[in-house]
Amino acid sequence: MKVVATAEEMRELGAELAGLLRAGDLAVLSGPLGAGKTTLVQGLADGLKVRGPITSPTFVIARVHPSLAGGPALVHVDAYRLGGDLEVDDLDLDASLEESVTVVEWGEGLVEGLADDRLEISIERGESGEERTVRLRGVGARWEGVV
Ligand SMILES: Nc1ncnc2c1ncn2[C@@H]1O[C@H](COP(=O)(O)OP(=O)(O)OP(=O)(O)O)[C@@H](O)[C@H]1O
Ligand SMILES: [Mg+2]
């Protein structure tokens, strides 16, 4: 568990978490509207050294951010408008998930079919102000002993 005081700190946390992620990994971000999910992904993108900018896609469900450093691409998915199960084919990606780090906002309950292993990141807002609480939970053999 980590308490994050500002958006800048959330980006720093994202950059730190990028060090845990490698090609083929899936991270699922949960938390209410405005929690800071996209802000955390901005930090992940910095840490992974992929091409930005990371924005909240309004009409696009997924964006591929290629690496600028010869590493894995970042696939950023916003599943807010998706109903039912998320199918990899629905994403129509120009990237293979085995070769990318995939991060899904609003993916709880949707992504279980994408991978047996996943890093669950939940963000909670406090009553007021900028403070956020971030919790990590690794699911599957990939994450045993990592978080
Ligand atoms: N501690 C904090 N961590 C993250 N964001 C913060 C924090 N404090 C304030 N903010 C602000 O809150 C907003 C979070 O927006 P962001 O788009 O990252 O949320 P989100 O969870 O992706 O929302 P959505 O559900 O709409 O996708 C930003 O404007 C950010 O600057
Ligand atoms: Mg968002």
C-alpha cells in the first residue's frame, strides 16, 4: 500500500512500477473516475521509455505506444465503454501482447480472459484533496514474490 499526495507523485510511482514490468505483462487499473489511473500510466510510459502522449482516449479503446529504447511497447486500453468480456480481437491491435506491456483502465471483470497472470493496481480517492491510496496485488505465478 502506498499513499500518494500529488499527481506528480503518482507519475513517479508509475515510473517506479515500470521497473517491474516486462514484455507479456498485463496490469489492470481500477479506481473511480478521476482517481488517477491515466496519470499513473503516464508515469509508466516515462519509465518504460515509450512514445507519448498518454491521454484518456474518448473514442479509441486502445493505443499502442512504441518503445523509444528498444524495449516493449505499451498498450494502453480504456475499457470504460466496453461491455461484456474483453476479447483481444476486439482491440484490433497493431501489436502483439506477448511483446508488449498491456495496461487496462476499467478492466476489472473484463480482462480475465486475456491472461492468467496480472498485476492489479487499485487507486482510492480520499474524502477530499489530492491524496490517493494505491494498492498492488499480483495474480498468478508471474507475480509470486514480486509484489
Ligand atoms: N495524488 C494524485 N494522483 C493522481 N492524480 C491526481 C492526484 N491529485 C490530483 N490529481 C489529478 O486528478 C486527475 C486524475 O485524472 P486521471 O485522468 O488520471 O484519472 P482516471 O482515473 O484516469 O480517470 P478516468 O476514470 O476518467 O479515466 C488529474 O487531473 C490529476 O492531475
Ligand atoms: Mg483515465
